[in-house]
Amino acid sequence: MPELPEVETVRRGLAALVVGRRIDRVEVGRERAVRRTSADALVHGLNGATITAAGRRGKYLLCPLDTGDTLMIHLRMTGQLLLSEPGAERPPHTHVVIALAADPTRRLGEQELWFVDPRTFGEVVVFDPDHADVEAPELALLGLDPLADEWGPAELAALLGGRTTHLKPFLLDQRRIAGIGNIYADEILHAARLHPDTPAGALRRADVRRLHAAMQRILAAAIKAGGSTLRDAQYVDLMGSDGWYQDEHRVYGRAGERCLTCGRGFVRRLVHNGRSTHYCPVCQRLRASPTRRASGR
């Protein structure tokens, strides 16, 4: 958390309110937030630069600068980006402050972009995209982006083919599909009527089509709702507003409650490798594998 819909919501806020503005000053309050390089490197890389675009790959925010470098921000578990007026009281754990010049064309005065991260797992870094293999090597390892890339059921089938891993960890593997986390993996699998423990390579053609359609539909709906803000309220958009897609969750966080889809099953919660999984045993039945059916077991 945040996942693709939340990061995309923040990206759209940056595109609307930050792109095209010059950076006048940078403050770093905690070195861990810029641990990949240093506070001096971030200040030097951003001071006087103009943000020319706001991009996203999976859960990474990527903002090209007019200097040729790229500003990368990864929110990870508890990171937030907040746009505020100069002099406003900064929240605790504000680790990076980027002062933005006024933009008369959009009637925007001077503002500050704050990177806030209580657990300091996130980071802010400036890197040279021509040397990304050294300075940001994880970007090259990211798989297909469900919204940014052009792909369909055939490409998804190719990713799934022959894989024995279960569907839930498959969806969480950023090397395969970038941007999906625990919340949306559960919601997508429920919408596709697929059990989370189904082997990825065992899907039929119709299953793959449903999974692809559910992925596109759930992620688009979550973005339209501004993402999901859970009870911990760690995720908010650029202006500090909550998302509301949590009100549409069918299974995530609803363990023990009656399924909203079928009205018959009760949502179950499993824990594998420290991650929780929510599903409806009625809507998402686990089919026997072909090997088991053939052997009569």
C-alpha cells in the first residue's frame, strides 16, 4: 500500500499541478529517505530544474526533468506526497520538501511538495535515465503495467503459461505484472471468480479472459474513485483527500462477513508468508487439477 490505483491518482495530481514548474529549493530532513544517493545529490539534482512530465511504472512515480535527469519517487508502505502552501505546518515525518515556483498561467502561487513517510521505507532519488541499469536497476525488472502497456488476454496467457505458482503470488510478482498489491489482487481474483490457490498455468482460455477483464475493470474503477484509503489513513492524494474505493471492496478486509456477490458464502482469510488473502469459497471454488482428475483422486 499504496498500489497502482493510488500511485496513478497521485501521478494525475502531479500532472495537473506540478508539471511545468521550476524547483526553487530542496530540503532533506532525513537521510534514509534519500539513501540511494545522498541529500547533497538530491538537492544538486533538483535545484533549478523544471519537472517536464509525470509518469508511472507499476508503483514507481517517474518525473523527467529539463536537465535530462529523472526524479523517481517510491511511496512503498506509508509514503505520501502532499502539495501545500509555504509556511503551512508540516506533518510529522516530512523527510523531503521541494519548493515550487509560482505558475501564473495556472494561477498557482509558490507551493511546497512534501514527501512524508512514517516508516521511511519509501525513497526519493534523482537519476540519469541513460544509466538507469546502474542507478535504478529495478525499473528494468518490472513486468507489464496493466494500464500503461497495450496488452490483452493473449499476452496474459503467455505470462501464465506453464507456471505452477498460485494465482495470488503470481499477481503480486512485480516482475510479471507491475503495480498490483494485496488489496487489488484479492479484488481482481474475486471479480474473475478464481480461487487464489489456483495454479497460474492451469487456467483455461475463458479463465484468462475473465482475469484480464477483471484486472482492467477493477483497476480503472479504483482509479476513478481516487484509490482506497484504509482505516490507517496512510494513503491520501496530492491534496490530502481520501480515496473511496474501499467502500467497493467485495472481499478485502471483510473476513467473516457474508459475501456481497453471491450472498451465500462467508469471506475467508488465509495467511501465506505473512500476507493475508481474502476470498469467497462459494464464488471462488478451487477446481481439481487435471492430474488429480485423471488419477481419480
